Amino acid sequence: MAIVIALLSNFGSLIAVIEPLTFTQIVISNQGYVSVMNFDQTYLVDNQWWRVITPIFIHFSFAHLAFNCLWIYILGEKIENIDGTFTFAMLMIFSAIFSNCLQYFYTDSSLFGGLSGAIYGLLGFCMILELDTEYDRYELPPGLYMFMLAWLILGFVGILDLFGFGSVANFAHLGGLISGIIFAMIYKNIFKRL
């Protein structure tokens, strides 16, 4: 879905294509004026609740899309093979909602997107479950966790902007990591009881 949306929207440059997927409604007038609806209007009045998830399908460059798809392939496959498709799907949805909400409420901008918040959710989930086992549950190198945490920190201090990576949804990344950790803690407790 993310690949189709990226191609149809010319990597997010066609607002009319990505508007149904943005976190809040964006209204474009005939004169080209763009106005952004607030959270209450979008969710409580117009009941467009799908928008808490759909920003994960918006990507703004080929590198952005390719990088995110690669991480979904690597981390998602491992989680799906070990923990099942249902767990993977619920983790993706939970991380998407948590990371998108955190990004919106800390930045007050609805024009953001990408799978990276959910990817950080997958990473947080794997990290917690691997710390809790005596073996390499997902066979991920420890350096991967360090790299992704360093990337998160570099985004917050502005280094990624300096090197031309564009505007990074740092709060989505942080929200994803937190949501993955929360999901892993819940999953561990439920799994131990079964």
C-alpha cells in the first residue's frame, strides 16, 4: 500500500492524493489555499478515525520509502515467523496509532508520514523480548539496536537535518519505540499466562 501511495502521490507532492491519509483533514480551496482542520473537527465531528493509522502509508522520497520497506521486511518477517501474523499486525497498528498521535500532539502538524514510527515499534518489541531471553530470539545484531537508538538521538539534536535527510518525524520515532516497549511488556505477561 505504501508503495502505491508513494507512486500515485509523486512521493507526497500531490496533496489531493495524500489528503485522505493525513492525520487531520487538509482542505484545498479552488484558489489553492490550504487549511488544516483540527483534531476535534477531524475525529469527533467528522469521525475520520482511520487517520490515526494512515500516515504510515505516506512517503516523501524514494529513499524514505526504500529504507522503511527494508526495515519492515527485516523486522516484520522475524516477528511474523516467531510470534505470528496476528501479533505482527496488532503491533503495527498499535505502533502506528501511538507514534502518529505523539507526532501530531507534539508538533501540531498533520503533514507527516512514513512507516518509521511503526518500525521503531517493531524494534522496541524485539529489543525487550530479546533482553528477556537467554538466546537470540530474533537473531538481530546488538549493533542494530545501537544504530537505531543513535539515529533517534541524531534526529532530535538536528544532525539529520544538517546532513540533508529532510524533516524527520522524531516524535513518531520516539512514540514508536515507546509503543513497541509497551506492547512487548503486555505481550510477555499475556504469553507467560497462556
